[in-house]
Amino acid sequence: MSTVYTVGTIVPFANANRTEGTIVSWDYDLVMTAKYTMRLSNSTGAESSWGMNLRGIDFGGSAIDKVCVVGANTLGVNEYLNSSFILCFDRDTSTGVLTTDWNKIIILNLWNTHTPSTTPGLNPGWEHIAMDENNIYVATRGSRMVISNNASSDNQYTTADPMYAAIAKFRISDGAIMWIKKFTFGSSVGTTNYAKGVTKIALRPNALYAQISVLSTNAGYDYLKINPANGFVTGSSGLSTSVTMPNSSSLGGYDIISGSDYDLTTTYTSGSSDIVTVSETLDATDLYEDIDDQWGINPSSDQYILYSFDSSSVSTSSSVCSATINQKYYFVGTTSSIIVGSEVYSDSLATSGLTNGYYRISSTQYIIVSSGSVSSINTCTTVTSFSSSTGTNVLSVCALSIGSTYYHDGSGTYPAAGDTVYSDSAGTIVLANNYYKFNSTWAYRITGGAGIVEASWPQEIC
Amino acid sequence: MALPAPGNPISANMINVEATRTGTTYAPLSVNAVPVTTSLVGLYVDSGVNQIAPHAYSEFYSKSFTIPPSPYWFVDTTNTPSIGKKYQYSGSNVIQNSSSALGTNYNTTLAAYGGSGLTINSDELLVSGGSVSSSGTSSGERHPLLTCYDETTGLPDISTAYDWQGTVYHWTSDMQFIDGFPNQVFWVDQEKSYSAWDDDGATDRRRYGVVYTDTTIAVFSGSTVTYPKLFQYTNMVRRIDNSTHQQGYFYSSPKIGTVNFANAVSPYTDTTKSYIYICNQIKNEILGDDYEYNGGIVRMTYEPPQYNGGLTSALTSPIFKVYQQNPGSAGSPWGTSDMTTFADICVLPNNEET
């Protein structure tokens, strides 16, 4: 009975120009029970075989008895491992033998659109897999595996910054893609200290967790708690952001390779072969009881959560403070208080940023949104409207007519010295430095650039 | 935007609608003394409705529905100098020693020798792996790191790094809650020789440990001592030291699977133990360069011991097998067959045998 399955990569014969995926099955006592090899080729046959490296394996539970594997593959003899591969098996419950069910090759256009062999590209394959009884969750690292043996690289992965990765959900029964998200980790292009991207995933009924490695000063180990239903997770610009990938050959999309464009050949050989048993002991280590060999590490952390807030619809500077608060919007924050810089969205999946404009958020406050984030938080000013002339110099002001409505924050009918005068009822646009009059004989002077009536004004000068 | 004021009629339908649900949605008031999240009281947890029983419709008067924060998040951790402190005994506790702070040259390693691994138990307790560098990211030692997170808030609770002796790069490769032992995490170290010595893609030693995600109490020098979460007892960590069948790391990072025989399906009936399996790449130093990398698997038996730093090992009875079928160097574009490896493992639960 096969109950343990290891997955990996082999070279099928000496000097082969391809790699193949392999699964070796064992019983609980590590008696090898069978081996499987998986080979990809295009329709012209063995001479055009493709390379396949398998990276992950999981079991979906007894209700469905499926074992699925993921990895990366080439799309030709001299191509790079720029495609992602997923294959599901039905498992015989009495013997543990696997038979192929469905598979998918997908190009994840995270870094590049598919390019010929002369251009490596950086698009990765699937590295991690976690299954429940209905769905398969998979994730890439941050970029592709390299086809070279280079000890200085990161377990044969390229690294770069910012880094892109993909996390996806497939339906087990038929391989339907439920969602694929593109993640961007970090922001600037550097030359050292590259992050790894997604280094592991773990699944619970209501959450998919992904450990990630994001480069920043004094960075620690981070993780995402993702909604498995739709792939939603809160992000933060420059650290981790995500967007849904469309089915598209364009950059940022994903391409499914038609099943008619390639052949998958799976061979199954029962029994044990090529096994070397090593006599081994488990020894004590050099971690001494002197406990200063163990260190308490003290990370600080920020938790980015999507909070909701009450707001008006988008408004203008002149009407925001009288706008009705009747909307529920959302912001990303590390606390429940919206602040300057908070990313703001109109939906609970944080997919639609608020349009630029003014939004009233309380009886006394409004925010200004620019490029999807809060550029300022402002106080609604209580103002008094009054009729006034426009502004001009002192020699001309008496000739002006009184045809404008302005607003001041003072207590009188007309602005007094020290009051601020605005051209809008929201109290956001101050009058320019100049002379104005508010009746046939009295004028006031604005100086200082902040709309403030100069001391000793208004004066009866007309 | 708000439910009716006191003295006015109020209904479950109105409360549903205020919460942007269909008015006729089934709407129990609380179900339990601690309201379930889909009940009316539970739904209004962030709206100022009293969550303590007994509950009443009158508590919804004048309330406006506030959507609770999304339970999905991104946790970004930062380790600023000084990153941490060495542990010391202090009375009946083990605490961080303020006089032994790690220098500012210590930081968490995210580059090539950064760690990996993530596991979670049914209590939503998350544990992750990493590594700490003692001298930036380009030289010096690397030390494996484990972090566990608060089950409720999701924020880092405690992190511990382990200082193996010698100048070798270590990082946590993988960890898993041990099947049958939900507060015990098995973790596997990955090593790389110091680049000035033998940077050939493999090392003789590989280390395996089990830590508790709870605080533990043990006797040290005749006194009862409380040890912190993730403390590594010496009798719960073991190594394989094999200069022939080395641990390779080209295209490979050790992975773990565990099984406990709680269902006692014959012939596996010992519910007190778990089997732990580790797969990784093996480099055979005796074989020629074109053939030396293959996949390997180790099984060991875990039995929770008295975690007293004593002599009884928690990890015993290793079985070590190599699937040795590397046919030699590959053709273009690969050039090498060094990618031959096991990359991952899955172990079925015991009840799958039936």
C-alpha cells in the first residue's frame, strides 16, 4: 500500500536534453512501492521533448482521493523553465496507485510575455501546493528556476527586486481556474539582498497563508492571510500588492497552453528499484544546554487590514462639507483610523480605488483623495456668507460692484481683522491678497497669502 | 443610515437591511452566549451592540452597521538593531538577557540563505521559519530562526534563533506541526558550507528538531524552570552526520511529512508515536560527478519525551534511503544532471489505509 509520495526531477538517460518529473511511492516503512515518470513533448514526439521539474505534491483527502503535483516546464528543447505545470492523479484507495486525471500548462506573464529560447524570461512555475477536498491552491516563488548549476544562486532560482509571484486556486474536479493573483513584492530595483518571494503556503478552511520574503531595510519574515474564496488580501504599496490576472497573453495575464499542443506521457512501474539503504544513526548535536546558544528575537510588525469608513459620495471643495454621508468605503491601515497616505477603495475587495475628489467623513471632517490615497484630512470650517466685490488694488476697489459671494469664519456679518475669507462655502479656497469691498463705503484688505484680513481693516475708504 | 431610535418599532428585517443583508435572511439573535458571527448580535460586533448575554432587540436602537475589519491581512515584520538577546536563567524562568544583546550586525536574512517554512494547526497557531545573519547578508554565519504568531491577532508572538557551533550557514528549510501532537513542531535545518571551505553544494550534517509552541516546565540543576515557547531542548534535536551521503541543496530544500496512528489501523497501532519523513537531495561523494545527486528520504520516529534536557532522545530509529538512478550528465541546455532530486513529500493520514 502506497501511503507516502515523494516528487522530484530526474534525467531519463545519459545526455538527455530534457528532464522529467518523477513520483516515487512508499509505504509507511519506506519500502518503495512504485515509481512514476512524467514526460512532456510537443506533438512531433520524443525528439522534441520538453523539460519538466516537479516541485510540490499534496493529497486532497479521503473524500476525493486525489494526489496533485506542481512544477515548472519548458515549452521546447532549448527553452527555459518559464511555464507552470499542474497535474492531478486519481488514487486507488486499495493500492495507492495513481492514474492521471487532468493537467494544465500555464504561462504566467509576470515578468515577460512568452519569449523564445534566446531570451530567458523570468516567469516562474508553481513551487508550492496545498489542497483541501474541493480545491487546489498553488504558488510560485518569485521568479523562474535557472537551468544551470550555480552554487552562488538561491537554490537555483533567479532573484530580483521588485519581485513578482502568482498564487492561484484550481477546482480539483476538473482543473478549472478559480482565480490567479499576481503579487508584487518590494518596489525598487536593487543589486543585492534579493528577497525570495513566496517561500511556503499553508491552508486552513477559511484562510490561505503565504509566507513571503520582502526586501526592505531591516526586513523580517512576512506573511499574507488570503481569502481562499476570491484571493483577496490586504496589501501595502511598496511591500506587497496584488491584482487579479486575466486570461491574456499580455504582460500581467496568463496563457493556457492548449492540451492539443503537447503530449503528457506518464509511465508507471510497480515495485522497488534503484534503492540504496544507508545505515544511519541520529546523533546528539552541538546545541548545548548552555542556553545562551538560543536567542530571543524581537521583531516589530505592522498589520495591514482593510477597514471601512462612512463617507459621502465624491464631492467638490465647495460642497463637501454639506454633502450627505451615505456611503461605505474602505481604507488600508495599520490602525482603524484613516490617515494621510491611506489607500482608499470603493469596494470591500480593494479592487477599485476611490476617484480623485473630496469626501466628507464626519460632521466636521473631509478628506481629499488623489491617486487612490488620502492626500489630506481637513476640518470643515463654519463660515458666514456675505456679498463682496472681487479683489483689486486700493485705487480701484471703490469702483467695483458688489457681485460675488464670499465666506468668512468670523462671528460678524462681515469679515473683521484676523478673520479668514474664502471663495467657497467649504472654506477650502482663501481669497488672494488684495483689496475688496463689502458695501458702498467699507473695504477690507487681505494680506499674508492665507486669506486673512489685515489688522486695522476693514476701513471706510470709499 | 441608522436603526430606529428607542420607542419605535424595530425588527430583525430592519436590522438585516441595515447590515446590507436581505431583510428576510435567517436572523437568530445570538445563538450562543458568545454570539456567533452570523447572528444579529455577532454581525454588529463592530457597531456598538453589546456582545454580552442576555441580548435584546432594544440594544440595536439607533445603531448604524459598521462592517468589521477584513479578517485577511498582510503582516510586515521588521527587525531593527538590536535584533534580540541571548537567553539566560533568571530564577525559575528563562528570559532574554539584557546584558547580552545581539550586536547591530545581526539581522534577518532574506537573501539566498534566507529560511522558509510555514505551518498552522487547528487552533490557527501559525509558525514560520527563517534565518538570522551575524554579519549582514554577504558573509558570516547564518542561524535558523522560528517564529510563532498569536492565534487571534496574527502578530508575531515569539521568535527564537539557534546558534549551532562552527562557521556554517544554517537556515530553517521547513517545519510542520506533528500529526497527533498539535503543540509540537518538527523543523529541519538546511546547511551550506562556509564558502571559503567546501562550497560544493552539499554538507555532511543535517539537523532536525522538535519545539513546543507552549511554554514548558522542566527541571534544571534541581530547580523547576519555565522555558519559553520554541525553546529547543537538547534531547529533542538530533543530526545525521554522513560524509558519503551528504545533504545536497541544488534545486532542493528539505521538506517534511508526518503521520500519527491515532486511528490505529493495523499494522500501525501505536498511537503514542508519530513517524516523521524528510525528503531532500542527496549527494553521494563516492559516485562520479555526473551521477552523485539523487533524491533521498529519511523516516524517524517521534515520541514525546520528558523535555528535561535529559538523555532520552525524542527522535529515534532512522531509516535512510536513496533513490539512486541518476544516469549521468544531461544534454543541452541542462549540461548537468545535478537537478536530480526529491523536492517535496506528502504523507497520507493513517485512515487512508482503510
